Amino acid sequence: LVRMQVLQILSRKPGRLEMLFQIPFCQKQFPYKCLATSACIYSKKKKESGYEQVDQEKYKNLVYSVTSYKTSAQTPETIFEEDNLLYGPPDKHRPPVKAGTKTPRNWVPLINPNKRIPAANSDSNVPRKVELPKTKMPSVTRVLQQTLSPQQVFYLERWKQKMIMELGKDGFEEYTKNLFLQGELFHSALESIFLSEEVGTKEKSEDDVISGYLASVEHVLEDISEVKALESGVHHESLQYLGLVDCVAKYRGQLCVIDWKTSEKPKPFLKNTFDNPVQVAAYIGAINHDANYDFQVHCGLIVVAYKNGSPAHSHFMDPDLCLEYWNKWLLRLEEYMDRN
């Protein structure tokens, strides 16, 4: 009876009953429903609470886990242990190797360290024109053609089939024949210009065919001087391959192997020239290891002339870029040798 009177007194003063049972509730988890019921009997105003509708029995384990720890018991070490148990140890794999980092088995320097450069002769201004040696050594063009990547083969074959559908088989053969003839006439006209010779009768009669190409390279010719070789054969004495160089001359003061190309489509970037940079690097290496040439070349130049006379695109290859493509050439040459 005394206890009931105490509860009646406390219930008349809001907050007292809650304070009396707050600490024991947290420690011993007294059922709140019983206290709330007895308190509600003597309270003057009943306050609605959304928590009364919650199934406390269902969530009591969750509430207990949250109120039992001030901080999480997990540490970085326990997390790693748990991950190791669930997913296994981490895979310590190496980063993937970038394409193009493969090194040749038989690496030969681009610049010949044993080549001696004599003093300039009185006839050094006469461009060399060395005949190709009559041997069974593969040419640069042959090596590149037989080591094309599957992607290059696919695009070439697709272009060929497209042209045959448009022109017919005979028309396509005539088209390729004309392209080859135009290239020959263009190179012959450039040779005559560098030698300060009169253009031959044949070139004059075909002037309308190559006039666009010549107009296209006019601004490039202004930067070329000291021509040292024209349509000259080169061969690498140790790697045993050969080629025919279009031109060796100075371009804006830098001695270069110059490769003249004709195109009907614009090629504003070096990557648009496909294997031409590899070809130029192969020629540079051959010249530097050929006893017929008393000089060494460090740079390259690819000039793409257009039939419609629009300004040609010139792609300069500095020594670092030449060395990069030289390594690619050595890999292609090794691939060819392995196949044959």
C-alpha cells in the first residue's frame, strides 16, 4: 500500500517516475510496457508515441548490440582477416605489360659506333646513286609486306574488295597500275629538280598527271638542301637486308632520309602513314651500316603529296622517334627471318 502511494505521488509530477526507472531500465532491461501501463493509469495526459507500435521483441537484439558498445569492435586487422576468410588472400599480380615494349633478341644500334666519317671532299656535293647489290637479301618492302598484322591485312583486303566492287577486277588492276606510274613519274621529276636537269620528254608529256603532286610539295622543297643521295641502294651489312632510298638531304638543317609518298586522301598525322616510319628507320639503319656512305643519318622525313595540289604534309622524325621505329623494324625483321 505504501508503494502504491509513492507511485501515485510521483505520477502527479511529470518526469519523476521516468527518472526513477531510467538507470535500472538501461542496466537490467525492465519491461517498459508494465511501467508504462501503471504510469498511464495515474497520468492526467496521455502522450501518443510512434514507438509503441514497434515490435520491440523483434528488434531487441539490434537495440542491445547498438547500446552495448560505444565504438565498433572491428579494427583494420579484423576487417582484413574477414576479407581473407571470405575472399581469400589478395592477388598480388604484376601490372600488364604495355604493347610495343618487346625488345629484339638481336639488338643492333641505329647509329654505327664504328663508322668513321672522313673530311668533306670536293665532290661531296654530288648526290650518290648506288646500285642495289644482286643478292638474295630481302628488301625492306618485302619484309614489311610479309609481317603485316592481322588488322592491317583485314583493312587492306577490305579496301581491295571495295575497289573491285566499284571498278571491277580489270578496272582495279588499271587503277593500281596508274598509281604506280604516277609515283614513278613523281620521283623522276623530283630527281630532275634536285639535279637541276631539264625534265625529260616523257615527264613533260605526262606533266598534267604529276603537276598536282609537284605543286603540293613546293613549300617543302624550299626547306631541303645539300642532297647527298637520290634513288640510291642501301644494305645493312650485319642484318642482311636492302632497300632503295628516295632521297638523303638536309631538311631545315637536319640530315634526313626523305621518303616521298603520294596520296589521294589527306594524311595529316604520322600515324596515318601506316608502316612508312618503320620503313624510314630501316633505311636510316642501313645507310649507317653501309660502307658506300661516308656519313650517318639521325633523322627522317615523310612527305605526303596530293594529286589535287593541296599543300603536302611533312612528318619529321627526330632521333628519339627514329630509334623507337628502329626497334619496331628489328622486331619485324626477326619475325620475317623466323618465318623463312
